[in-house]
Amino acid sequence: MRRTILTLSVVLILLGGSTAADSQLRKIAIGAKAGLNVSDIVSDGIDSSPRLGIVAGVFATVPFGKLSVQPEVLYSMKGYDADELDFTVELDYIEFPVLVRYDFKPRNGHVVIGPAISRRLNAKNSLGDDLESWTAKTVFCIVGGGGFAFETSSGLLGVEGRVTLGLSDTFDEDHAQVVCGERNINFSLMAAWSFDL
């Protein structure tokens, strides 16, 4: 966790040194995004394969010098296929990333990094068993990725890829040892549309 905070601080120091005029050239933007999640679990104790799901939500981009702050609200389907047990673990979250964004001029490419808080909406397996009593209600994550966008008459249209890695256990303390302290990991590919306010 300390290493994550240090990395974010270095990024801010290296890229954030700019004048107020830099941020005045850019405007606050809002938008929507949607795409595909490929999710799995990080664990030494379970053989698993990825679960496919959807991710969708809204975001805003607020200029801050040469950087931007990008808060988001996303619905994210995660989980994994438990190969040995022959069922799928289905974990659905509402996710709140707060990302630092750097845009490459002339604004057609960007990278993002930052923390996210995920609140569990649903936890079950494909056999119909309720897993909510086993899973943590809140999971802390780190997000990193990048993408590109094109100007159109109706705003920016873009594509973004990202990785979201759980920093806290998916399962609660009472069951974490049983399932070897599993943590979510997922890869997302999303299309996004945004416009300036």
C-alpha cells in the first residue's frame, strides 16, 4: 500500500508541475463508458479460469494542471470459474475509481492510475448458492490503464484498456483462510464517449 501511494505521489510531482493557464485551456468533461470484463482470482489454492462480464458507467474529467482527476461510477461483473468444482463464482460490484489521468498531446492518447473502492452488489455461484455471507462487502483496488480517443462533432469517442487488481481480500476474514485469501483481478476493454461542459 505504501508503494502504491509513493508511486502516485511521484507521478503527481513529475507531471503536475504546470501553471494555472494549462488547466484553463481544457474544460471539465463528462461521459459514459461500457465494455467487457475478463475477471479471475489471484489465489494459490484454487485452479480457476476467467469469467466474462460487462462493465459500464459514467465519469468526469476535471483538469488539474497538466493532469486531470477522473472520478467514475461503474457497474462491474467480476468472478471466476472454479475449474475443480465445476461452477462459476459470480461477483457483481458498484465501483468508485478516482484516477489521475495524463493526456498526450494532441489529446488522442492517455494513461490513468489510481485507487478504487468496490461495494458488493451480488455474490453467488452458478448453482444458485448465496455467497454474500462469505464475501467482503467492500474491496479496495488499484487501477491502471490507457487508451486513445478521436474528436467528433458530438464529442470524444475513445477506447480504453485497464487492469484492476484487488488490494484486499475478496472473501471476509472468517473465510479468507478457507479460500486462501483470494483477490480479484480483471482486465477491461471499454468504449467511451465524452463531451466538454
